Amino acid sequence: MTISNTKLKTLYIMKILLTQTDEDHIMSAADLVKALSGYGLVADRKTIYSDIETLTAFGLDIVQVKGGTKPGYYIGARDFELPELKLLVDAVQASKFITAKKSGELIEKIERLASENDAKQLKRNVVIFNRIKTGNETIYFNVDQIHTAILTNQQITFQYTEWSMDKELVAKRAGAYYNVSPWALTWDDENYYLIAYEEATDKIKHYRVDKMKNVAVMAEERLGKERFADFDLAAFSKKTFGMYGGDDESVSLVCTRHLIGVIIDRFSKDVIVIPEDDAHFRVNVTVSVSPQFFGWITGLSGGIYIDGPEKVRNEYQDFLKGILAGYGT
């Protein structure tokens, strides 16, 4: 099939404007004629003006600068502004579940959403250091399979792995397969997690996506719809520390006043704050009681006191005694 040079010329003008222009880099009609010659296309200023009108009618935001030292054209509004692209690059770099190789590939694709000049700024903002990254390249296949199962209302099956002393991921349960009903994916503590219903235990469980392997969509329909009817993913994330599960408990915490920001960051501004005295306040929150929750409390150096229930207080005391026992105390 032969495509006319006239049509190609219009498309290449769009490409040139998108890749080479911005508010600080303006191209005149003569500049565009010269750039087109690099693609083996011949044009004159009159046809450039016509093509600019066509692209503007198509919806491309082409800004014309008249007069001044550098009259010409540049792309105004883009689908993504430079600060937005910087945020995307930062998110890719920070994500532990994205491999180093895939991070580089994604950042290159993000750079192509900007002009060449802005892409150089994105490159300068890429900070390379020893961030921990997963080595599991199958995570992208896993996510695709999970999304497919959620969309088609089907269960999935997979093997779940853990790290061995040889620093290799080995299958848990002697390689047995897990069969679950996937309902949501969430990003917590720089890791990707699947939230699913497991019929065998009649519980909502979560799994690190980068530790799943041999994921496959099953023919069976998903179960647990009633359990997820009122499921609040944000509330689930707030009460779960490090995505480690435990029994949900309503816990009363007495906190020193300087920790109000820590409490709001953890439980949101919706938490009800009750003044206790001039130096303390109280909050009642629902948490999944786990060693990670106790570790969070301990890391705040006595600034938070578990006031109840007594069962949780006793569990925390046992947690601390176990740590001290390891030091011969």
C-alpha cells in the first residue's frame, strides 16, 4: 500500500512538534521544513501553515508565537505535564515490585511522553542507587492474570514462595497450589498485594504478587462476594501493619501529643481524637493485632500506650518479654 507524501508530511510535523518543541523551544515554518527534509520529505512554508491548521483542527494544542526574536510554533498542553511525569518516574524507581530492568524500560517510555528537552530533565532526575528491587520478572504476567480473573469473575490458582537460606524463592506447602478468589490489588509498603477470599479457611487473605508463580485463571466462578460487599480497601490498609494479618481488635491507645501527626498519617484525619490531659490524647482504632503492630508501637519509644483491651495488653507484654529473653534479660 502506498501512502502519499502529503499525508506522511502532516504526521511527521505532528511528531516533530511533539518531540522537539515546548515553550522554551519554538520552531518556525522554516525550521519545520528543514526537519522534514531529514525524513526525506519536501515542503514549503505554505503547506506547513496548512498542515498546522489541520493538526489544530484535529485537537493538537499548537501555540503560535507571532513577532519577537523567535516566532514559530510549539506544543502547549500535553496529556502529561513535566511535574506529572517526574512523579511517575519517582513511583517507578521507588517500587520494589518492579525489577531494575523493567524500571529502565518504563522510564524510557515515560520519557517519550515529553519533548526531547523535557526528557533530558527526566533523565537528570533519575537517581540511581541500591534500591531493593524484586528479581521476579513474572510479576507482570501475574498482574495480568489477576486482572483477567477479576474482570471475568473467575478464581485463580498459583504456587506461593518464600526465601530460602540460599537466597532463592522456593514454593511453600511443598509446592502445593493455592486456589483463591481474587477481589482486589493494592500497593502497600512499596509492594504489590492480592486481596482474595480463600474458601478453605473462609477468610480474606493477602499475598505478595512478586512471590506468586505459575498463576493461572480457573474455570470456577469467584466466591466470597458477600464478604466483599462492604469491603473497604482503605480501612483494610489502615488496620493492617506491613500487610501482616491478625485478629481484628478495637484498641484504645493513649498517645503523647507530639505524635498526633503519626496517628493521622496512620489512621487518617477521620480518627476521633479525645484529649486525655495536657500531655496526652486517646484514640480508639481497629487494628489487626500482629507482631508488626507491636513493633510499630515499640518503635515510637513509649510515646503510645496500649490502654485496652487487657487481652491485647497482655499479648504486647509477652511480645516485649520475648525480645528481652533473647538478650538474657
